Amino acid sequence: MIEILLIREGFAVKATGYFFLMLMVMMGCSEKMNMEYVDKDNDIKMIKAEAIEAFKRKKIFFGHASVGSNIIDGIEDIRANNQHVQNINIQDLKEDNEVNEPAIYHAQNGKNGFPKSKVDAFKKTLEEKGLGNKLDIAFFKLCYVDIEKDSNVQEMFDYYTSNMEYLKKKFPRLQFVHVTTPLYSHSRGIKGFIKNIIRGDVSNVKRNEFNKMLIKKYKGVDPIYDLASIESQLPDGKRSSFKYKGEIYLSLAPEYTYDGGHLNETGRYLAAKELLKILAELSNK
């Protein structure tokens, strides 16, 4: 009988070859999540017409990177296929562009893998470019690569909140929206099982921790665009999640991604729909 030694978190566990093989098969044959039909047309019509009209009169800035580009593509998809929101103005904000008319202005914000650069870039856009006094709503998002297994979550959270509190005081008329950090798809099947039993999905754990801190601080204070929640919830209400050290953590549903991190057509639609809903509701207050 073959014995296999598994090492995880400093503990050695022996498993016979037969048992290990059986476990591999069980892990690789997990039940596929049920994907229900998404009625995209009626989804958008549920956003009140007066809220959409108010939204179209606002100047909004969205700083992002790759997943944010997916969300912008999702808004473009919705705009192209639904008359209800067809006249939403979307503009890619370049260095020499002016913000003079109502629109969703979006731009590359900072550098992936360097989360503080994204806070700094957002701050610079509002201060040095003078947009803080021109915009109605402003927000930016981190990327899943900004929070990894070696990240200091508390330090990152403190840096984010201290700068956001500074900006809120400097631009009291400007409505800020906080965005939870997107997740990565938790590895499944045999390959995923081996990877996770050896080292665990610590990066997603840390993303969850950051998001929990963000929601705790700003819930009931400022609007929150909970992107991580959208990425993990399927139309039937089930969650894509995993267990680590006895706790349950969210992950990006495999049905919403084409590479484990970026959003496919369904994922970007769901993320864009929720963002439009939030912006419309804020605009109509």
C-alpha cells in the first residue's frame, strides 16, 4: 500500500494511496452550481426611470484597472441592448480631457500589484486635476492582485481609510462610493485540491478580510458597491465559497470568469447592473 505524506500548516498527515485516490475523485466531482436564466431586460427595467434620468445628469468618475474594464464593458453591453439606459454617456478620461458634461468618466488608476499607488492616483485625480470640485460621484477599486497572501491587510486598510477621510473632508459635496476588492476563483478539482491542501487559498482569505473591514467601517455611512458579493452569488442564491481554518470565505464563481480572475459576459453584466443601480439610486436622492 502506498502512503502519501501531506504537509499543511506545519502538520504532516499520512494517507494511503487508495484513500487519497478516493479523496481526489470526490473533490474533483463536486456538484456543478446551478445557473438560472438571467432576465437582463427586466433586470434593468426594475431601476426606476426617474432614477435613470437623474443619473444621466451626473458627472461620475470611476478609477480602475482590468476588472474595472470588464465592468465598463458590461455597462456598454447593457446600454447597447436596452433602451432604458441607452443614452448613458461613457467617456474614457485621458490626461488632457475636460470634465464638462454629465457622464461616467473612467480611467486607468494606479498600477496593479501596488495598491497604495491606486489610492495615490485617485487622490491625485481629484486634487491636482481639479476634478474634486467638478464631479458629483467618485470611486475607484482595487484589483485581486493588489491583495495577495503576503499582503498586510491592516496596513492597506489604514492607508485607504486615512486618505478617503482626508478627501471626504476636502470635498464635502462629492459623494464617494467604496468598492470591495474583487476575488479570484477558488481552485477546484484534483489540481485545486492539491494546491489548497498544501498551502490554502490565503490570498482570497485576505481579500475577504479587507472587504469585511471596509463594510464594517462604511456601512450606513457611505454607499458601498459590494463587488465581491456580486462575484460570489449565483442567480439561485447560492454562494461560491470555501472553508479555511474553520471559517467560510467567498470566492469568484467559476461561472462568471474566463480565466479565474476577470469577468466573462455574464459576470460583467451582473457587476455592471448592480453598479448602475447604485449610481441611479444615489443620483435620485
